[in-house]
Amino acid sequence: AQSVTQPDIHITVSEGASLELRCNYSYGATPYLFWYVQSPGQGLQLLLKYFSGDTLVQGIKGFEAEFKRSQSSFNLRKPSVHWSDAAEYFCAVGAAFNYGGSQGNLIFGKGTKLSVKP
Amino acid sequence: NAGVTQTPKFQVLKTGQSMTLQCAQDMNHNSMYWYRQDPGMGLRLIYYSASEGTTDKGEVPNGYNVSRLNKREFSLRLESAAPSQTSVYFCASSEELRVGTEAFFGQGTRLTVV
């Protein structure tokens, strides 16, 4: 079955340090992959997405992610974290799936909460 | 451009009460969704509407009903609220129900059932 795993529930990094958030997916074909960010009290905002082509994709706010087919991973990175990056990050896979016969199209991981130390 | 607008932002209900969460999008999207977000569970799909006039169950539909009122509006109804329905509810929309389509989210409704 299709699934998305974010192994880290909570990560704390110092401001200015680099960041990598992990995401692994399970899907039989080449997936469409997304990273969303949710700031406190806000909805989800798309950071970046991968459909095909270059496996390193650039997003907003200085984030990038790399698709590695051999590892079934789509990890999110940022070279230097800012205090405003404190938020919850969700990885998602776009894939056809069924709920008892109905079709959906987006499966989310459980999220990684990022805290930033001054 | 408002995007996806949800009302209300906060709500407290007593067990057994009913209420409707409203959602409207102004992006002329065909597909709309309702998710619930619970700590440690991520987002789970409750119901969705592929296009105006159609609705389908998602992963966790029990205790909810939906109405796709027109292309812009998609409401979620709790007929008899239960404490287990305490959650943050997100409405989303996308151009169409197609693998790889980006979803746009509202700011959420925080619902507490006491």
C-alpha cells in the first residue's frame, strides 16, 4: 500500500545551522512528491514539489529537496535555518489510491515539528 | 486573492450538538477536500469532491456528511458531535482530482467537543 514515513517527530536545530528533514515513501511507480509547511495556527503552504526530471528541486524560502529513487526518499534541506522556519513540515505523495472503492490523490506523512534555538 | 476560506476559525461544541463547517474557494478549482489533523496522525482525508455534484468518502468519513453546494463551496457537517471529533479541520482545493495536482489549503477550523 502507498504510504509516507517521516521518521523524526520533532527536531531542534540552532539558528544558522543546516537542516535535513527525512521522508520515505512507498509507491509502486514514480511518485509525485510534495513538501508542505504549516506555521503555528496556519494552514499548509506548498514549499516545493517533484514530478520528474532533475532530482534536486528548489522551493520557496531557501528550501530544496532531493529525490532518490534507490532509497525511496525525498529529504528536505536548508543550508542555514532562520528562527522563522520553526513550523511543522509535511511530506506528501501524490498517488492514486482507494478508500473502499473511492479514489484519492494525496497521502501525507505524520509531520516533523521543527524548533529553532537562538 | 483569498484562496481557500474556512469559517469559523474556532468552535466549541457540546457532545450531541450539530454544526456545519463552511469552506469556499475562489480559484475556480474543480476538486475540494476535507481533512482532519490530529497530533501524531498527520492529515487524514474525511471526504472529497472530485467535481461539482459529486462527493466521496475518504479515510475517516464516519460521523460526518458533506455537501458540494456549488463549484466554490464545500461544507462539512457533524450531525451529533462526539469528543473524538475534537480536531483541527482543513479544507483544501485543487484544479482537479488527478495524481500530482497541488492542493491549496485553508487556515483551518479548531473544533473542541466537550
